[in-house]
Amino acid sequence: MSNSHNDPRTSIPNNFGDVMSSRTTTLLLPNEFSGLERICLTANGNLQRILSKINFLNSSWFNKTVTIDIVKNDSVDIKMEAQKTTFTIGNLNYNDGHVNNCNELPILKRFDREVNLVCEDKIVCNAKSDVIIRDNIIVQLIEHEGVGIGQLFRYLDKLPSFHLNYVGRTEKTWWREYSLYIPGVECHIKETFPSNMFEHSEGTIDGDDNDGSTKTWKIV
């Protein structure tokens, strides 16, 4: 008889959305961001659910299902990476030393991951992630037990800490870079949103916004 009904993997979404329980987040953000943008910038794990429920102004494609499209989920050659502690997501460099002293442990597995949050065929968020694994048991879960990278926090029933590191905007987009951490797992994530996503239904991401006019704020 199948035990699929008892297998938590059958009910865990393969993404980083909704990984954390509700809690109060107090952050001071620049005045350049609207109220709705600030809600997204400070979302600590429930961004997919927030986007699916918003129904403001003429944003008719919100208050509808937001799905995850996995663009890539590649294993990185950690020998080539030489156990480095400075990482790059897009054009942003950062150091992982602020996360926890767990970075004294060797990197056992590393993933270069990219997903799109899609609503009615429009990309409302692009997320690029650097996922670092430093725990042998978690490596076994991924390689032999079939637990997806985006499933780890729920499968392990762990509440990761959330650190908002940077926010920024260009003429076409706004974005945030943040880190999630539990012992043995670090995720460094950059999420990019279209500038007009809350103004009308045409807002979508259609490529990198490299016009050189990026404004960046470091969150302390």
C-alpha cells in the first residue's frame, strides 16, 4: 500500500514562498518606495501568497493564482568556486560572513537557482538564488531522498532567519537582496519586480535592466 499520503514531499510546494510563519517585521525603507512595494520588500517568506491576494487599482492580474516557473536549478562545481565567501547575484556582490559563523564549515553542495513568479503569463517577480549546503544529512535529502531545494525549510520544519540586505531600483525595476538561514543551509536571493506592477496590468519583467541608473540602499 502506498505511503504517499504520509510523505510530506507530496504536499510541499517546490519554491521559497510561504516558508516562514507570520511575525512582525520592522524595517526603515527609503521614501522612494510605495506602501505596496514596501510590503513586498519586507515579506519574509510569504511573497507568493501576498502577490496572489493583492487586488488594487487596475492590477487585474492580481487576486489570482501566482505560479512558480523554475528557470534553472544547477549544481555548482564547488571545487571551481574554491570555497569562496564573496558571492555575486546579478551585478551585486556581497559577503556571507554576516549570516552566521557556520561559514567556518566547508561547503558540501551549492546550487545556482532562478525562478519566475508568474500571473496570467506575466512575470511579476524574477528571483535568483545562491543556495549553499553545509550539512551532510541535508545533502543526502537532496541527492537520495528527492527533496527539492525549494522544499528544504518546510521539509525540515525549520523557521529560517530573514535578513534584508539591500534594496534598489532602476527606471524599469525595483529589487531586494536578502538572506535566509538555518544551520547547514544558506540562501542568498535577489528578487526583481517591474516598476509599474501595481499601476496597471501591463507591468512585467522582459529582461535585465542594465541602464546604469541603479540606486541601491544597504539595509542596516
